[in-house]
Amino acid sequence: MQIQTGQTLELHNVLSYRAKMTQQEFAAKAQEIDARLREQGAQRVGSSATATFSVEPGAHGPVMDVEILIPLNKEITLPEGCVWKPHFLLTNALVVRHVGSPATMQESANALNVYISEHQLTPITVGYNVTVKEPKTPLELDEMIVDIYVGVSPNIL
């Protein structure tokens, strides 16, 4: 698995939604946001990104503190709880490309963590998952491509 260094993740005209929720609530919110985008004639420009800040046990399963970032072709009236980010910039990032089922994505994240440890780097962001190729059917799940970005400190102390 190849790790790239000194990479940049840059998004413009970004709808951002961050909340603590279950996987089911996250899926429902994503559908709600997609409906709002269609209503306002907005289209995604490039790939969306997600970041999970924490996961804790909940009454109905794990509760994630998660953010979704969706670059759009125009500014819209935001759904409740969303914020507008004219510019999202993550620099000096490490990137690993995960090809395959989302069920095995943790292996790619672990490889990135090993690289960080072996090279004595200091991560300054969580992992931002950028879907490069989304499966259109369950049969294409093993062909999914996700780039995982982690910002690291450029300081040498």
C-alpha cells in the first residue's frame, strides 16, 4: 500500500454537516441533503468527503461524531444544521488509496497509522475519506475507491 506525502485536499463552495448520529441517522440525513440539493438545482462538483471525529456507544448502536463535506456548483439555502464553507483546505497531508469493500477500509487506515508512527509524524487532523469511485450496485462494492487524507504537522521539533 503506497502512502503519498505532501498532498492537498481542497474543496470550494462546500455544504458541511456535522453531528453526532447513528449510521442510520447519517444515511437519512444524507438523503435529506440530496433532496434539498435537487430542489435547488445544485449539483455536486467533484467528490464528497467525510470525517469521523469519534465513535461512542449509544442506546441504538454506535454514535458517530461525523462531518460530511459536499462541494457544490453554487451556494444554496442550507438545510437545518448545515453550514457553508466557501473554501476547505487541508495541506501537508498523507494519503492512502483504499481499493475494495468499505468493510476492509480500516486496514488502509491502519497502514496510514503505521506510516505515521514509523516516521514519527504528528497527525493534526482526523482522516478525511474522499470517495473517488462509488459503487453503483452491490456487485461493484469491491471496486470502490476511497482516498484517506490525514494532515500532519510540518514542524520538526
